[in-house]
Amino acid sequence: MSARAWPADDDGVLISVADTGHGIEAEDLRNVFDRFWRADAARGRRTGGRGLGLSIAKGIVAAHGGTLSAESTTGAGSTFTVQLPPMPPPESR
């Protein structure tokens, strides 16, 4: 797994987290941020989590005016990217 952050063109910030796992199938990628969704239907709560993590993460990022996106290549891993806008000036916070 790797992570990095860098300035965005609009003075915001980009944060990227990538893994080298098995990746997410193209038809499943559109669902990864849905609540309670799991790529492997055979995984239950005891073995596969609750299916809430990415949905919660996307909500937190959106609450800060940003976006969370995912890209994946089957067999090569996935990359999740957070884009946050610039902070407002101190006088407007």
C-alpha cells in the first residue's frame, strides 16, 4: 500500500491511497461507495466487515466540500483519491 498527498491546481489538496491487491471488477466499481455493499456476496459481517467504510469516508469528504473517487484494475490493485478544496481564509471561518 502507498499513500501520498500533493497540492491541487486550485490550492486544494489531493490525497491518494493505492494498493496492489486483486482489484475491483469494473462492473462493481460503481457500487463501492454504496452503504452495505460488498463485492463478494459470500462474505458476511463476521468475515467481511459491514460495508460502510467507503460510504462513511465519502460522506466525510463531501462534508468538507471534496470528492472521493476510485480507480481499479483487476489483478493490479485499486487507487482511492480524495480531492479537497482550499481552506477558506481565517476571517471567513
